[in-house]
Amino acid sequence: MGFDIYYFVLVVPTLILSLWAQFFVKSTFSKYSKIPCSRSITGREAADLLMQKNGINDVSIERVQGSLTDHYAPGAKKLRLSEPVYQQPTISAVGVAAHEAGHAIQHATHYGPLALRSGLVPIANIGSSIGPWLAIAGLMASFPLLINLGILLFAGSVMFYLITLPVEFNASARALRLLQSENVLNASELKGARKVLTAAAMTYVASALTALMSLLRLILLSRSRRR
């Protein structure tokens, strides 16, 4: 295929952004993991409190290994918190746990973008794993049908990344509102939690940009080959 200028112009900058976002979220999480919250409430306790206040009684909270591996599983109705979040009474732990509780509240209130994202998971898995390879193979073999199929599959994956953004932003907004209204964190602690969640949001923005630029690269390569 020769020198791929589109990769260096479009994709490489977003990969650099992704590396920076990963460093930023880890350093911010680490900073506020050293600051205990005044109520001495752990991440698990905070998540349980916020869900109970919103009438959610059918979601279990589990401890999982790793760091920043926290997530909510809608199908299983399980809120999974990593070790540094589950049992620690810190600003980072409470902020992240509240964010995951925000996803549980989204699920309970039938938040549309969350349902759409869940429905896109199978398409995203297929599209991200084989879509680009099919497109590249089609470009190398000058096979337009294969190129178009690969791009179409990968576009489904990109859609998943894009719809993830409002889902994550909304979960963080819910978390911060609840932490304030339920007096879980005071004003200064809330600022710290906001910084942690903002840093985490940057990783989703970077991932979405990388996926979008990768799709644009494939489209431009396809058009260049046809000319």
C-alpha cells in the first residue's frame, strides 16, 4: 500500500492523546486516592447509598481485581468495583463508585443511550476486530466489495464509541449531583471528585477520536485507491 500518510496525520495524534489521557486519569486518581473523605465512607458504601436513595435494590456490588477496572454490568445487574475503590474511604473511591452507581440508575430509569450502547456491543466487537482488516485486505487486493464491508463493520464499532460519550458524561453528572444532594462529599471534596471523573472522561473522548479518525483514514484510503 506504500506510505500511509493518513495514518500519521489522522491516527497517530489521537494515539498520543490516548496515552496522555491514560496517564492523566491514573495520576489524578492516584492523587485523590490519598485524600480521605470527611464522612469516612468507602466506595462500596457510597454506591450502595446512592442506589438505595434511587430505589434500586436488585443490583449487587462486587469486588474485582485490578485498578480502574470498575464497571456496571446491565445484563447481570452487578456493579463491580476495583480494590482501591471498593474498600477505601477516599475522594477517588467515592467519585468512581458514584459514577458506576450512575450507570445503574441509568439502567433502572431506561436511559436511552445506555440501552443503545448495550445493543451495539456485539456489532462493536465484530467491527473492531475484523472490520479494519477486511478493509485493508480489500485495498491490497483491489476488491471494492471487501473494502466497503470492512468499512461498514468498523463504522458500527465507531458508533459504539460515539454513543459511549453521552452515557459516560451523564453518569458522571448524575454522580456529582447525588454526592452533593446526599451530602456524601463536602464542597472541596466534590471538586476533587469532579477532577477524577473529568480525567476519566478524557479516556473515552480519546478512544472515540481514535476510532473516528481510523474510520476516516479507511474511507480516504478507499477513495484514493479508486482514483
